Amino acid sequence: MACSAKIFFTIIFLVLNIKTLVEGAPQVPCYFIFGDSLLDNGNNNELNTTAKANYSPYGVDFRDGRPTGRFTNGRNTADILAELLGFDHYIPPFASAKDSDILEGVNYASGSAGIRNDSGSHLGDRIYLGRQLENHQATISGIANLLGNTTSAKKHLNKCLFIVGIGSNDYINNYLLPEIYPSSHLCTPNQYATALIDQYSQHLRTLYEDGARKVALFGLGQIGCIPAEMKKHNTRICVGSTNNAIQQFNSKLKSLVDDLNTNFPDAKFTYINMYSISSIIAPLSVFNRPCCKVLETMPEGQCVPAETPCSLRGIYLFYDDFHPTEIANRIATNRAYNALLSSDAYPMDIRHLVMKNNIVYDE
């Protein structure tokens, strides 16, 4: 009880000290987002998939209370980081970004997307990481048209912040579903993590070649502690075997950051330790329940349409069986931007990353 109380008051302290909109010009001229449902702000709305959040009660606390495609009650990490960076608006999804909007950034994230092309395929269409990079190349062409040529476009991109938060679905909607996907029958957790990181590495090299020079890579949170995973194992405590598998991926991702920084000295990659940041939820089984009533059939674990969610959304850490509430997103994003502990980010937090001198693109 004492431990739970201490963590609860830590949450309150963090929330009260979270920064709001930063006055003045944004800290970077542009900001690009790649990832899954934790960052998606509408790209899945028109896709043929059950992994979408463009219905009530999603978005109940976002602006006028209407759903936008964000998988939470309010803002997600991409939105909150935009505020911390000083933007006076949220970065638009690729699905609706147009004209000069793309100069300030695009959100390519897609619910159920993974590093692997097949992850989440049983849910329907999704924009997996390879397709997100293809969409980004289309954006680069648009920027080149606006600025006059590809060289100018890449000089512009050199100054931008890029964040990538992906990999959860390669576990939740792949490796941890042996009845649908063969990956867990073919690979040990270590082998699977190695294969994922190898594929991820190639995608990140493509991102670098396309002009990215300031890149924050979000590690995976404690998936063994999400309501869906605990329900599946019929337990009220975090699933250790799942968290052990996640830690193997994160360890390799952190090593990849070192490799990328060594191989590309004109760029800076950093690792955001979401596993450590999300560890605040592990002892709080009372908060490991979803705020909204969730579906028992496909899409299992998402909010039941039009049902009224819990009223005390400010003390819940999960909105549905998979996704954090806005308050949890605020806590995590603030620590990613401005590390509370040295373990939160490696080798630096996002605040220090964006302060790095801009690299001039070399043709």
C-alpha cells in the first residue's frame, strides 16, 4: 500500500510539473512521426481494418469531444510532444496532409502496424513501417516541389525531428498470437528480437538516406502489464515471460542506437526507454483496468462504441485494453522530452536532441 501511494503521488507531481505550450517559435522547423496506434492520429480512419478509433468514446477529451482516430481519450504522445516542441498545432496525418502543411511535418503512424509487414494483418489493412517510409518519400517529393529541388528538401529535413515508435504489434499482433502467426514456433524470443532489429535497422538507414539527422527511437513499454495481456493469461500481475521478450528487443534497440551513431556521425539517434518509463504501472493492478468498456469480440480489447467511459479518467493509466489514457501519455512524453531519470533516454532526451547543431545535407 505504501509503495502504491508513493507511485500515485509521483504521478500527481509529474502531472503538475508538465510543461504546456512553449511560447515563441518551435524548437525545430518540422517534425515527422512514424509508428503504430500509440501515435496514429487518423491514418487508419479510411482503411479496411478493425484497428481504428474514429468512433466514440475515443476522443472524448480531445478539443470538442469528437473522435479523430486517436486511440485514447484525448491527446497522444505525438500531440503532446508537438506542444513541448513549441508548435501551435498538431502535426497532420499523412491521410489528410496537403499543400504547404507538409513543410512542418507529417504523421505516418498507423494502428496495428509493425516492423514486419505481416504483423496485425488479421485485423485488416495497416500501413506497416515500409509503407510509411514510402509515404515519406512521396512527402519528400512534395517538399522538393515546394522548395525548388531535392537538395533543398533534404537540407530542410536535416533540421527536423523524427520520432519512431513501433514494434508493439510485432509482439501483440504477431509473436504473442501463436494460433495465428508462426513466428513464435519458428524463433526463440532472442532470435525474433534479432530479426526484428535487423529489419528495423534497414528501415532506419533508409530514413537517414532520406535526410533524417535527429531521430528519437521509442522502445517498447511493459507489454506484459497491459490489460489485454494480463487477461489472456488470467492474472492480475504482469506477465513475466512477455516482459522478458520485450526487454530483449529493447536491449538490441539500444545497441542499434550506438551502431547508428557510430556509422552516421553527422546524425544523432537517441533511445527513449519506454520500458523504464512505463514501469510506474507495474505495481498498480487497480489502474491496470481499462477506463472504457471493451469489446469481447473483434476488435477485442477496444472500446465498445458509444458507451460512456469512466468519469475519473485522470487516474486511469489505460483507456482500453491496449492504449494509455491522455494522462499516461502526458507523463511518458514529458519524461521522453525532459528526462526525469538518467535511464529515461540514451544518450540524451529529446530536449537535448533538438538542440544539436543542424547538419547540412551533402549532395
